[in-house]
Amino acid sequence: MEVNPSQSGAFCGLTQTARPLPLSGQAQPAEAESVTHTQRDYLAEVYRLAAAEEGPVTTTALAERLEVSPPAVVRMMQRLARDGYLRRVPYKGVVLTKTGEVEALRAIRRHRLLEAFLVNVMGYGWDEAHAPADHLQPAIDDGFEDRMERVAGYPKYCPHGEPIPTRDGQIEIIADQPLAEAEPGQRLTVRRVKTHDPEKLRYLAQLGLVPGATVQVVHRAPFNGPLRLRLGRTEAVIGHELAREVRAQA
């Protein structure tokens, strides 16, 4: 059962809880404009990793995620800390300052809007949108971003189910869990998919495991074994690792 996950507004009817960013006392517009695209990429990745790990982000984790050398990460972290976007936590890593969080969410908003535009308007598949969004992101300005959002229908979510930050710095906090942690018999709704790997996304679409889908866990093998799932009238088996990248909500 293959499902088209291209409608990024799949959760418009669900309760939304937004967390406002504290903007007062932050960098002035001239300072914000001095942030390069590469620096915003780093800040956005720190935001994502900090959300996943619920704590400071290490140089090693950031280097692995961005596929750059640890020395390059250290140099960038030093620069961002000097400019007030990061704060070092001794022996643990770095966290975003309030100003850094604002810049991180600007980058995340633009990337997810681009993905939604490419899928909803340009006809890309959800497995195709991530790379071109990365390439286009440095080339657009705020005016283009606003028009793109309007043409795409003001999407609240990217094609992978991630919330799109608002222009005024709010982002929905989704209370979900990895599908791999669901109990047998539990019925859930898929909210997000945490991978951009095209092959994984195509496979999940073939199974019907896309944002908005209802899934029931039939059996979960012990010791991080595979899960057997029921989606509608069909059953499917996925590995533990992939099931961790599917986030669902009861």
C-alpha cells in the first residue's frame, strides 16, 4: 500500500502547541544579516541535535552530522561563541543562546518551506526535496520566502511532518515517540519521519508509513528486533533502526 506523503498540511486539524522564542534584547537586524548561510547551517544543526539529545551538543556529534572534520567544527564553534550565538558548557559541549536559537529557526523555517514548496507546488516526491532545498536555500531572501509560503498554501509542516517555524519565531513542540518504543497492540498516528535518506523514504511510502497514517504495532521482537505492523488491512515488518526514525503519537 503506497501512500503519497506530499500533503504537508496533514495535521492542520490536530492540537498545536507553540513555543515562542524570546526575541527581546537579541541581535539587531544588521547583526543578524552578518550571519552567513554556513553559520546558520551550523546553528540549525545544533538546534536539531540539542532537541534530540536534550542537552549540550558535542563537537563529535556535530562533525558526524555535518560530515566535516572536528577541527573545522571547533573553529566554527569558537567563532559562533565569540559572536554570541553559542554558549560553551564545560566538558559537555555547546548550547544555543537566545540569539542563536532565533538564527537557527530562521534557517530551519526556510529549509522546510522550500521542501513543502518543492513537493506541494513543483511536484517533487518527499524523497527528492531535501537536496534541492539545500541548494536553493542560500539563494533566496525574505521576500521570496514569503511569496513561496503563500503559493505553497501556508503549510504548517514539511513533507516529512516536521513543524515549520513561523515568521515571528514560534515552533510547535510535538509530543511523540519513536515507533520502535510503542507497545504491542498500541494504535498510533505517524507524525514525523526523521530521515532524509531517499531509499528509506521511498520504502516507508511503499509501506504507507507517512505522516498522518494510522499504524498498530502487532509484535515487537526483543533485543532491538524488528516490529510487525498493521496498516489498514495489510501488515509489514520493519527493522528497529528504521522504526526509531518514525515518530508517532497515540
